[in-house]
Amino acid sequence: MTAPRRVFLFSGHMPDVPGRTPPRFPMDKVPAARQRIAGVLDAQGAGAQDLALSQAAAGGDLLFLQACVARGLRCEVLLPFEEDEFIRRSVEPVSEGERWRALYEALRPHWAPPRLMPRELGPLPDGANAFERCNLWLLHMALAQGAGRVHLVVLWNGDGSGHRGGTDHMVREARAHAACVHWIDARTLA
């Protein structure tokens, strides 16, 4: 397989669970997020010569993958758990979880079988965070194509809390490796 022209890597928020205070990514912001993700990909001329790398959680991940499929990108999904466990933990438990599960299933035929971290990297070491490890795995897969080719797209509220395995972690790691970061500020979604 030929090397991709560019690699679009994604990290972003899941939709809020009902009653989340303060709200971070409520369901009424999904259409604006979908539009902004598409806008970033279009501004970069993303297409069939490019690779998309992401997890496939409800919210930003699935919106990103949907936009990439629509533009003909080759999509690779890397998951921190076995697929059934990932769906239980990262697709279904949010607002309108059934809707997100349906989108996951609709997009699933458009990417190769998900790559599963426990099978490819082995058991999670003691004290390690699965999402943090998966972020690093995704980033290293992208960087292996050439650092100058990596474009990290993030749907993020800018919270620099240092949450292990969150979007803040991915942004810090990507910037440390000189990846180009395209930040969609979740606080500004109309």
C-alpha cells in the first residue's frame, strides 16, 4: 500500500451524558460540530490519497469518520478494548446512545476491521490508562507516516486539566511532536 499524502488524526469529546454540569458537548451542538469537522477537512483538501486515524467513540470520533468516509479517505480505527467492550463504554452510554450505535454500525463497513490494542500491544500494564495508551498508539501510527504529514483535528473545549487519555493529552503529545493541530473549540459551536 502506498504512503498517504497526509494523515488526519482525530481526538474529541463524546456527547454529554444527560444532566452533565457544566455542559461540554450537548447533543444540540452535534450539527455544528459535524459542519466544523467537514470544514477543516475541506479546507485541507482531504481526499482519497489521505489516511484517517481515530477511535470510534460516540460524538466527535464518529462525526470525523463519517466526514472522512464521505470524502473517500482510507479510515483506520484503533480501539483500546475489544470491540464489544468499546461499544459498551464509549458508544452507548451517552445521550442518544442508540443513535450513535446505529451510526457506528453504518460506518463500520467503510473501514478495515478495527485494530484492537489488547491484541496488538498486549495486556494493559499495571497502572496504565487504556485511553492514554491508545492516544499514544494512534499518534505513533500517524507519525510513522512522517511527522510533516500529520494533521490532528480536535473537537475540544480547551480544558487543560491533564485528564489521562483525554483530548488535552492528545493535543500536548501531538504538539510535542510538531504535528499540525486544527482546533475546533467546542465552546464556540453555534
